[in-house]
Amino acid sequence: MKIIFAGLTALLLSFFSITIHAQQAYTLKGKAVHMAGRKVELLDFYGDKNRVVSSTTIDKNGLFQFPFTDDSPVGMYRLRLAKGRHMDVIYNRNNIELSIARPNVQAGKYSLTDGIDVLSSGDNRIYYGFLRTLDLRRKRTVLLNQLKLLYPHSKDNEKVSENNTASHPENETELFRGQIEGEMRNLHKGFEGYIQQLIDNNPDSYAAKIIKTMKTPVLKVEVSGNGRKEWLKEHFWDNVDLSDATLLHSPVIPSKIFEYLSLYNDKRLSREEQEMAIIEAMDDILFRAQADDTVFGVVLDIVTRRFEKSEYELVLTYITENYILSDSGCEDSEKSVSADRAAELRDKVETIKRMAVGNLAPEIDMPQQWLFDVKIAEGTVIPASSSQMMLSNINAEYTLVLFWASWCPHCPSLLSEIKEIYEKFRGKGLEVLAISIDKERTAWQEAISKRQYRWINYSELTGWEGKAAKEYGVWSTPRMYLLDRNKRIIAKPASVKELKKSIAPLKFVKTE
């Protein structure tokens, strides 16, 4: 009997435990009457990635809801609404209730906070209060800047005196301009005070973490001119806690990374100098990210993926060799990157080195069936007795190997400019070998015919898996390699501007 009673007691306790646990589940509820019948998706954040967690259809009464589970991490989530509209919410182990009205669209523009009312959830009330205040501050700043344009500095910059404004209109202008600038300083000071008070009053809120991270350090009054950027570099991370892995469940860390990198952009620098500046920034970022193993791994993934798709090959090589393949970079680097990913990056770095300026370009064999040109019918591309071409057999002082694709959004404008360069120099020793990353023959050939690319056109029609693309390390389009007569790489221009700069000192010989 005691055994039966004990069993019943255990069963009841288990039942109540499950019931209590079930009652602790949290939900996101929303009402959007104007969107009845439409689909809405819930996405989470991790690093710079978004993933659809769930989706539902808004019912006829405009109601929808998403449940959170025990595995749902604290952080920001995105509601993807109709017509490209979205809103971000904070989940901090509590219920969220929202009312979403139709935005007040004026001239096709509206704030992301328009029509959104947070009915419950302290974090979201804090966050949306901040967003509205931020939006208001931006609008006021725009208006004040417009007023400043009406009161430009006087040419002689005479000091303003209250006693002579009537007789000197330029001094009156300076007076008004000074008042506007004073109002802008007060606006900025008031906003900074608002943010700090918000953070101080809500120390345990996730919203306060996000807002603090977004906060830009306040420049000291005595810092001016070129010193402003250097001061910002030095103090940029003052409000960012890279030891807090919960911030990975929001978009703030990738946003701060690329905002910081923008401080190192300088149009006056050559590409190599620019890459060295970025490397300096990357050392700082990755050093700070080592405060937490998880944060370091995510940050390392973000920056390697970004730079492996860019023209900044020195940066990718540096990050890979010093933070992934080298034991000296970080004690936890092996844990941060999988063996397969490390091998992939190692191969890319080896390709980058193989394709460095000064090295011979890999040979390219081009069977006749993979060549197409508007000149083929005239017999000017392939001799009748030949079944294929080879890069080494192209008789030109200089050869531009160009990788492109018919679907590449940036290619038409770039190829149009290259076409002008080709027409100018083709009779002086320049040839272009355009290798397409297309898979569809029709799309490839139609693009060539439509735009009259009268150079050598070649495609294996295998996309990124083509032999030439792999050997040349092409992971994005367009990509260019400028070769000399011996097919040695003399430049790797990333733009038409760089191509023109590379061609300018070359000695062309008239061949026609």
C-alpha cells in the first residue's frame, strides 16, 4: 500500500512540475488588423546571420502569435512583415505583446517605429522608446543642419558683437549660426544624458545592453580636425563588451565591426596601403574578441567570410595565417574554426600566393566548343585547323584575363568600360580573354551578342566549378588579371580605375 501511495505521490508531483513548467513558457503576441490573412515570419540573430525560426498566417481578426521554447536564447528577434517591412523585438524570458498599425507613409518614407505600440515587455518598451527618441533627434539634427546652410560663415569671420549686428549683417549671420550650433550641442548633450540615464536605470535589461553597445563615445571638445578620427579609433570600443556572448544574438556586433573598419577607409591610400590599415584594425578587433571564446569564433567567421569575397586578399591571407593556421594567433583558434573550414581557407591562401603579381599565370586550355565570339564567323578567333586555343598562344603584348557572368549585377557597366579600353588598345597589343562563370550557354551567348564583346570569349559552363575559375582563385565577379607577353601577372586590378592606372605606364606597340 505504501509503495502504491509513494508511486501516486511521485506521479502527482511530476504532473504539477510539468504543469508549472508549461505555464512558464513565453509567447510573442501581435495584432495587425490591416494585415489579416498575410504571412509573418520570426527570425533569430546570431552573428551576422538571420534564420527563420517560425512562420504563421495572421488570422481574420489580425491576431498572430509565436511561442518561445526553453531553447530560445535571450536576444533580438526579427518579425518579417509584408512588403519588405520588418521590426526587431527583444526576448528576455518574458511575454511580448504588440499592436502594429498601418504606418503613416509620407512621400514613401516612414520610421520603423511608426504604428508600433508595445503593450507588454519592459525591454521592448525601453528599446522602442529609445528608437523613437533617436528618430526625433535625427529629424531635429536634419532641420538644424538645413538652417545652418541658410547662415554660412562670413568671409572675413569677424567676431560677433551684440553692439554691431545691426550695422554688420555678416555678424548677424554669425550670431544666428552660433545659436544654431549651440542648439545642436544642447541636443547632442541632452541625448547623451538620456541614454546614460536609461542605461543606469535598467542595469539588468537586455535593451540597455544593446543601447549601450550602439552608443558612440562622446568626442571631447578639444579634439578637432584629423584628431577626431584617431580619438574615435582609440575610444570606439569603450561601450562594447565583447566578453558578453549574449550580444551575438543581435545585429550589434557585426554592425560595430564594420563601423569600426570604416574609420580606416582612406581614399588617398593605394590598395596595398589600405589593406595594411585594415589589417591594423583587424588585429585590434580580434585581440578584443578574445575576451570570450564564443565571441572570438563568431567574429573570426564574420571577417573571414567578408574578406574572402573581396579584393582585399592580403587581409584574408593575414587573418588566415595569423589567427587560424598559426598557434601564435590565439590559443583557441583551433576550436573557433572547424578543420574543414581551416583547410578551405588554407587552399584559398595558397591560391592567392600562387596568383600574386610577378608569378606566371596558370595555363588555360580552351577547346573550340567552349569558345564563342561575334568574330568566329569571320574566322578571326580560331584558325580552321585548330581544335582549341591556349592562353600561352595568344599573341599579344598584354592580355587581360577577365572573369565575369551574364547574371553578375556589376559586370555590364564594368565590361562596357573595359570594352572602350579594348577598342582603344586592341591595335596596339592588348587582348582580352573573357571567361564566363555562366552555366547556361544561351544566357552567356546572348549577353555577348547583345553587348558586342568582340574579344575572346570562353566558358566551361560549369559555374564556379570550372577549372580556370578554381586555378585562378575566382570566388566573385568581376575579377581581372593583367598579363605581359610572357603571361606573367603584372597587375590584379579590382576596378576600371585601377585597370587604367595599371595600363598607363605600359609600352604598347601598334600591331595593326
